[in-house]
Amino acid sequence: MTDPSLPQQEPEQIEPILPPHFLRDPVHLLAFGFGSGAVNRAPGTWGSLAAIPLYWLLFWLPGPVYWIAIVGFFLLGIWLCGKTARDLKVHDHGGIVWDEFVGMWIVLGLHPQTLEGVLIAFVAFRFFDVLKPWPISWIDRHTPGGLGIMIDDVIAGFMAMALVYVVDQTLIPFAL
């Protein structure tokens, strides 16, 4: 029972509880970043971190093959995220982090050679993904479905990539 003399607060936005065995479906497992998006706090951050070890598998691909793979993961993500959102009946459930994976792989496409470079790429991506400066915020609000879930993180990835490149070339070289 609430005390009427205390100021009432807005209820927190709580993500719907995942149905039992939800992550047993391979589509949902991928959309939730192999389970990294199922973390209660900051699932996007955990998803972005989970993308890094998989990046080390992609790192060895020749440049053009790397970017073809990223385009393929983006197109796959449109379907994965769209289907998972429909199954959950939530447009962009916070636990859907395949978009963070692709966004991270974009900024990491600069192929930093040091752990510091990877960490700078991570921070830059999270900066743009969380703050969603224009045009990211506008596109995020106006693009439906799986494409809408994916595209804002793709743009955040490219904006982070540009920032990391400029910082590396002008201020703090860290072996890109």
C-alpha cells in the first residue's frame, strides 16, 4: 500500500519477462547475443562487450571479406531482430543485442592493433549508441521492424568509426 502523503513516482519501464525456454530457439539466441542481452542491467553494454571476442574471429579475414561478412550479418540481423521482436510483441526489446554486435564490428573494422584501441572503439560506440545524436535518434523513431532495430546501431557504428579514426590520426595515435 502506498502512502498518499508521499510524492508518487512514475513506474519504471520494465522489459517483459522472457518466456520459459525462449533462448532455446536459435533465432532468439542469436538476437539476444548468445544470451548476453538477457542480463538485467545494461544489456546493450553487455552485448557490445560480447561482440569483441567474436570480432577476434573476424579480425583475420581479408578487408573486403570482412566487410562482406558485416553486410551479411546486418541483413541477417534485420530478420533475426524483427522475428524476435514479433515473437516478444515488443518493438525493440532491450535484450535484442545483435544490432550492438554489428555496430561494434563496424567500428572495429578499423582493426585496432592494441587492447587500448579496442577499448576506445567500444567507448566510442557506446557513446553514440546510448546518446543517439541526430540523425540516429530520428531514424530510430521512424524506422519500423527489424531494419529499425538494426539501422540505428549501424549508424552509431559508423559515427564511432569516424570519431576513432579522427582521434587516432590527430590526437592520440593508438596503432590502428
